[in-house]
Amino acid sequence: MAQLLERLADVAGVPWITAELQREGHADCRHYAAGEPAEPSRTLRADSPGRFHLTIGLPADAATTPGFVELTRHLFEHFLEERRLQRLSHLFRGALDSTSSSVLLFDPDGQIVYANPPGDALLSRQTEDELSVLEPGRPPRPLLAVLVSWVEEAIGSGPGEPNRSSVVSLSDGSAVACELVRIDDEVRALHGVVALLQPLAMVPQACLSLIAATYRLTPREHELLHHLAAGLGTAEVAGKMGISLHTVRDHIKNLYRKTGTRSRAELVGLLQRPGVRPDQPSREASQSRAPARHRER
């Protein structure tokens, strides 16, 4: 504010200037000054209807130009708007930094211009653990390389195109729900893409969908797995799905066969690490896991 008043004093050709500012809806009145105010003085009003009331104090012999009041009003409007946007920016950044989801903001060139702490941690895992994305029919690719390729597609698609939303299976056996949102602000000429990545342990339905796609489950098998994950017994599942106990058991056997599991515990356990197939355990899994003695009946 001091710099703003100094510039106004230069424009008016005066040794000092004061300002009394009261924003609309605020009871307090702020007082500012540049230089050493002295008497006698004169005042000018430079109010902005609906935004603020402003009184400018000048030396009594100050000869201002006709456009001085309009210039002062414009500068104060700009200053207050910049302060408002700055406060909002700090607030939004604080919110993004406190979320458990990974947030990455890319500029139009595909460069990361912001990453919240979980996003930084995810990128560090890629470097330290050689974290890669597993895609059917393709060799593993670094997570960041996949995201950048998607960002380039989103930017090249132009405004109005649908956002990308997908489930990503990672080489460490975990999976994340990934959403890319294109940002376009033509007024401020701002363009970019924000990537939101959330661990699937926090999105149960996405886990189920990933399992169903990975093992090519039928809609009925998908529904059955949903009920098993909720902890329902065979009779309860039969009632929910409107089928016989025998049919439920047949569906469960098919799920065991398709997923390579041998018990309900193993089957439901897939939801904890949906990117790991039973015949390809994660690095943390024991190499000497004993086979189950009995199958679920």
C-alpha cells in the first residue's frame, strides 16, 4: 500500500498523500500515508460503489488533473483484487497440501509447476522404487511418463473435450484412480492440466471395477464380489442376488478359477492390492506362502 501511495504522490506532484479506506461490509476503516502529512489539506473522494469508500488527503495547494480520482479508484480496485486473489491462492494451496490425494499441476508444455506433498512423495517413489505403470500389451512405463503423455493429449484435444478418468495399476502392486482435468481461463490466458491421483484403498468401488476388468469378470460375478467384500455369507448373497445357494457356490468357484485364489479371504484380499495377481505377488509378500488346505464351499 505504501508503494501505491508513493506512486500516486508522484503522479499528483505532492510531497505527501493519505488514504482512508473502508471496504464494503467491513466496519473498520484503514488509514495509510506516504510522506509526512501536514496542514492545511484538501480531500478527494474516490469511492468504488459496492466495493469500498476511499478518501484521499492531499496538500491544500495540490493541483490534480481531472483524471486523478479515476486513476486512484482504478489503482485501489486493482490492488484490492490482487490481495483477494493472493489470499485465495494461499487458502487453496493450504487445502491442496492437506489432502491425502496426490495433486500435480502441469503447464501447457507438460512441465510440473506444482505438486502437493503426496504428489511429491509419489514422484519420489517412482525414482526410488522404479515405480511403473502396468498396461495390457505394453511394457512397463514410468508413472510420470504416462501422465505427461496424457497431459499432452488433453492439451492437444482443445477446450470442451471430456476429462480423462482411469484406474492405473502400478508395478509395486498398488493401484490409483487417476483423473486429469483441463484448465482453461481465456480471460487471464491461463491453461494447464491438473492430475488427481487417489489410492484405490480409498475408493472401494474403483477397486472392484479394476478387479473385474483385470480378470474379465461377468456383471454377475462383479456383483457377487461386491457382496463378498461387504462380508455377506452365502445365504445372504443368494437373497441379495435372487439366486439359489447352488448358483452362488458355482459363481464363487468361477471367481476362484479366474482369479487364481483358493479361499474367500484370498479373493477379498485382492481388493487390498488390486494390481497384484496371485501368481505375481508383491515384493513385500512372502515367497514361502503355504497353500490353503481347504477350498471355500
